[in-house]
Amino acid sequence: MKTLYLDLFSGISGDMFVGAMIDLGVDAGQLETELRKLRVEGYHLHTARGNKWGISGVKFDVHLEHDHDQDHGHEHAHDHAHEHSHGHTHDHGHGHTHSHDHAHHEHGHERTFTEISDLIRASPLSDWVRDKSIAIFRRIAVAEGKIHGVAPEKVHFHEVGAVDSIVDIVGGCIALELLGKPRVLASPVVEGFGWVHCAHGRFPVPAPATLAILGAKGIAVSQCEEPHELITPTGAALLAELAETFGAMQGLVAEKIGFGLGTRDNKTRPNVLRAILGASPKTDSPVDRGWETDTIAVLESNLDDVSAEVLGNFVEQALAAGALDVFHTPIQMKKSRPGVLLTVLCPPDQADNLTERILRETGSFGVRRSVAERKKLGRDFSNVDTAYGTIVVKLGRLGGKVIHAVPEFESCREQATKANVPRKQVYEAALAAAQKLRA
């Protein structure tokens, strides 16, 4: 089936992703035509061929009319001081194709996630592009909301809500659709080290939003010797929403290879995103069902001499240590002895630590380990107002649409205690209010 493999040896940002798609054959003029459907004004696109360490590729930039008029060397900021151009200042050179869209100057306008969603949803873009674009922005909103302690819908995106980031994200989804919506795979995620200047201060690499977005999807990150940021929050959100798996190429026949260029000259590697379009041997249906996919480790051990107290304590400690779930099932063991099958689900990078914990704390003499692929709903949280106060609701999304909305037990219990009413009464009120959030 048609497969797009993203080689992340030098990271990813929104503009590098779009540049790589253009280098693979996406028509820049057609991309611009589709972007006009957003009815966002005050920018022009620059697309040019360039070279990094002898690698020829495409440099894609979004320039706002306000900045273009004042300073051609200005560094546009998104989540932090250098989000848009992979940590780099824009390079206005010869040979660019200019696509102008003159009108209002919106760069300084802060937008909430709700405003961005409404803007995209109101456009005549395809359902797939709209849903994917909103889902990518949602990942950034959820991450920023957790970092700053606010609901995702109320997150103000600072510069991330500006025109250039909207064009990067929506443009990336349009480009994928123009390529035929291939299955997206990626190499392991590599990040640099050092510091970034975020809207709220100076933070170490990976940037807070980048780390939160990748962590929420269960994507492992390894740092390399490059003393700069390599993965931007927009790049992380693109990966989290679009990529099915992360690993080495397996049986991929490369038909086209594209390079998206960043602006900075890195110290240890060319600042490019390599995108490989080809055919892979996967035989199952390419239909996009809208779920998320990740990989987890499954740890199992048969126990015939463990007490209930030890099991209960282990469950609590394993969850606190990073397990995704822990459960035990009654089984029959050798010599007809009753026993317990202890199962721990965890991120692959936590498997060794939790294996050691099982061996040390349960009396187990061995732990079986396997790796499983999960298909799951996208998950985030929202607040609903009831007669008893505000209740936190967990949302399950399939293809960007809410299909489950479940009130959180602790939130219901807290409001029930304050109102001196049964928890069930508060739960039912919250459940009724939550139905408005469903698709």
C-alpha cells in the first residue's frame, strides 16, 4: 500500500513537513488554492529550492504582510521563540515563488482553540482535512492546557494561533490529501539539547509542549548531540496525529524522496526532513478509521504464593511508577494449584523498571514480555456546568469527533459532597450536560 515514511534524524517542524511534501510532488499552486478556502488573509507563501550540506530540497515559508513590510529577517514565533521555522530566521532569497494574499493583518491576534476550530470547520475544505487539522491543533491545546492548568477550549495559543501556524498545519493536511492520503510511518524521534525561549520563559529542550504532546501519544524521545531544538510543538503534533508507528524502515520500496529544509545550519547534521513515498507490503485496508495507534509492553507472571496484601500494594506502586494498567486474574497452575496471572501494561521504555519491580516485590521467578499494538480513541478532558457546579468530563474521540463523554468520578464526588446530594445524582446531571459535547 502507499506509504509515507518520515525520517526524523534531524527532527521535524511544520514548515519542513510542508516543504518535504512539495519536494515529493505536491503542486505548490494547488496547495495555495486549497489554503485560500480558509479565508485567512494577510500572508504570502515563499517556496524555493535550496541546499543543506549538499542535500537539495524545498524551503517553505509563510510570511505575514505586517512582518514582510517591516523586517525581512524577523523570526516568527509560535509556541516559543522559534517555532515556525525550526528554530530559524526566515531566509528571503532569489528564486522564490510568491503567492500573495493581501488584506487584514492578523499576526498579533491571539486565538483560542475554539476559535481556530471554528475557523477551520467553517471552510469548504474536505472533511478529512478539516478533521485532521482540528485534531492536530487539539493536541497542542490539550498539552498547553495541562501545562498552564486551563481547559483546552480556553487555551490562548499566543503566536501559535497566528496565520503562519494555521497555514503550516492545515497546509500539511492538504498536502497529504493531495498525495492520496498515504499511510504515515516515522523513524524513532530524535531531539537535540539546549534551551528554548518560550512565551512564558526559558526552558530546556525538549520544549514543554513538545514533550507533553509526544508523551500523551506514548511516543518515545531520544536526545542526540545537536545543541539545538529539532522537534517543534507543531512538528510533534503532526507526528502524534498522523504517524501510525515509529521504527526502522521495513520492506519499504522508495518511489520518491523529498527533503524539507529548515533555515538554521545545524552543527552535527543537515537541517532537513527526509520524506520517502513508496509502497510497503502491508495488506490490510488503508481506510482511515480515525483511531490512534501506539505500542505497549505487556508483562505477565504466574503467581501461586502471593498474598492479597502484596498484590494490592504492588498494583498501587506499579501504577505510580508509570504502568498504564495493572490487573490480576485467577488461574489454575501446575499440580492443580490455584494461582494468579499478574498483568502489567506499560510504555515500552518502562518495561525493564516494572519487570524488576515484579521480580523484587511479588515473589515471581520470571516475567514474560511481549509487545502489543493498541488501537484507541483520542482522549482529552473538558468541563461541563451543572446545577451542582463544574464537572470534569473525559472525552473519547474517533476521527476527531466525540463518541464517548464520561464524567470523572472524583469530580462528581467532590461536587456531591459540597451539595450534600448523592453522587449518582451529580453524575447523571453531568452525563446529561456532556451529551452536548458529542458529535
